[in-house]
Amino acid sequence: MNDPSIPDTTTIRRVELADLARSIRPPVDDQTLDAARVIVNRVLEQGDDAVRGYAEQFGERAPSEPLVLGEEQMTATLDALPGETRDLLSRAAGRIRTFAERQLAAIQPIDVPIAGGRAGHTIEPVASAGCYAPAGRYPLPSSVLMTAVTARAAGCERVVVASPGAHPVALAAAAVAGADQFLAVGGAHAVAAMAYGINGLAPCDVIAGPGNRWVTAAKQLVSGVVGIDMLAGPSELLVIADDSADPALVAADLLGQAEHDTDAVPMLVTTSKILAAAVDREVAEQLETLETRDTARTALRNGFVCVVGTLDEVRDAADTIAAEHVEVMMRGADTFAQSLRNAGALFIGAASAEVIGDYGAGPNHTLPTGGTARFRAGLSVASFIRLRTWLRIDDTQEAKQLIK
């Protein structure tokens, strides 16, 4: 039972249900979009010279280092890693591949009889995929695997990985994923290079993968030229909890999201004011021992706690936020989770931490943010295929009824 004498949370701001829609941020701001347009246009006009200039400006490549690496360099880097690291990458890739292959098997061609003939659709992969993987404070080999392995499972003939600086573990992950080329730069210029092509790198048909606001802005700008998976903004976690949830566990998961980066968005919607206050205390205590506390403390300002009165209000809140990751920590978690309409990915039950999904359980971690889960799903084999329809008429007389 809620106790009105318990104070509101202080570590994370409190918001009301009616204010949730206004808390959703767009994936990219106008200022970044305008600045990224300059970069993208320069790459379009100057090609390799522009990408080389930005790579040197941002410390990604030295003048003597190639921008594009091939299978030989990726494989050599993989072979040089400790066996334990190679095995870890291989296991994660295997789980991602198995899940993606099952997804593809669930998408079937159709063949339907119509007047005078038949109609249907076939499953056609795009020829080439550009897969972006961030490498800000840390390289993210999981993002390499999530994108490139999935593209291969979808049937793409050519897979390009782009990641700033060519970190060895990113190169190794690209080798494990079966990538053909590695573009050793990041940001808007990497996206533009994959969209328009540069020396030694042909244009891609689809560009996918998470990134910072510069990557997101560039994807928006080139989306009329190539396909993109989504416009992914800052990473989000929404925890839905009742009074049965463990406040220490809820706090740990919120902090696990907050330590991603200073733009991350940790959120809690609960029916229990008691839980909200307990989570706040736990967050404050756990912050003190967290090595990434400066980053996490900043990110906590982006998030919020919303205390509501009923499960219907919890559902309304969750569907309004349409968060990237949604953890359900409550009685009857399975049933409640299935009643939610809008979520990038669901993590059902107290043991199903977001981090397990983010680092290679199988389902993809490239997910819609900023409320776009209302109309878009996460990255999957469907991001790299087309359902191409066909029509065959054998009896023209009978087919005349189709146009009556």
C-alpha cells in the first residue's frame, strides 16, 4: 500500500502521468542536423578526400593508414586475440545468428490464386549492408555482431562494418560476423561514405546500427538515397514495477542504463510510492560505489520516476513513452507484458535484465527510441529484406473480372 507520508524521490525527478508525452525527446536536434548536413554534403562532393580529412581531424586514422580494411586485416586481428576472447565473440555471434535465422524462417513467400492466374511475394535480401558500430568511450563488438551477423543471416551478399578507429576487438568481431570490408571511421562522414561510396568502397543499399547524434543525423539525411533501419536517439530503459519488486535490483538496472552515457534515459513507472522512495535511496547509495558515477549522475537527470495509481495507468504510461527497453518487474509479469502495445524490446521478470539482451542472448539490441516504438520495430532480418510481389496471368478472359 502506498504511504503518502513517504517523500517523493529526489535522485531522479518526479513526473506526473499527464506530463509523460512532453518528456519524449526527438532522436536528433536541429543544430546537429544542420552541422551533419555540411559533413554529408562534403563527402558527397569530395568523396575520399573529405572522409580522409575528417578521419585525420578526429584522430581516427593517420595519413598513412588506409580508410578501408579487408578480410585479411580483420582475420589477422582476430587470430591475434586471446583464445578466450575469440571464443566469446564466436559464442555471441552464434546466438545472434541462430535467432536471426529463425526470424528469417518465419517470413515466408506466398502464392495466392487469383482470377486468371496467381499472385504472391518473394523474400529478397538487399545486395549490400552498411553496419555501423559505435566506439566512443569503449568499443562495442556486440553492435558489430548484432548488425553484421543479422545482415548475413538475411542473405546480404556484401557486408560492410564501419566503426571509428579500427579497434582490434571491433575488427575481430567483424571477422567473426563474416564482413567483407571494414571502414575505419565513424560519425556522419562514415554514414555518408557508406551511402555514396568512396575509393575502394562501393555504396551500400541499407545502413543500419546505433550511433551518436551525428550518426543519427547523417542517417536521416541519406535516407532518401539508401534504406536505414531507424533513427535511434539516446538509449532508454523503462522499468515497470509494483510493490513486489526488489528496490536494489530496480536501482541497479536503472544505473546500468544511466552509465551508458550522459544522454541515456533511465525511467521508472510504479504503482508504489514506497518502492519509488526505496529505489531512490538505493540509487543514491549505489552511485557512491559506481566507477561510472559521474556519467550515471548526469544521465539520471534525463530520466524520471512516475508513480501512478492503477495498472491501467501503468499501461497507459508505458504505451505513451514507447521506450526502447522495457523491463517488467511485477506480479503477473508475463500477462502484463503481453498487454503492452509499444516497446522496442520487452524484458519479462526480475531476472531478465536488459544487459543480458544487450550483449548477445540472441534478440537484437538495435532498437527504436524516442517514442518511435509506436510505429517501428528493432533491427532484424526484416531490415535487410524486401517482400517483392509478383503477378502471373494465364487466362486473360478470366482475368478481366479483376478490372470490373
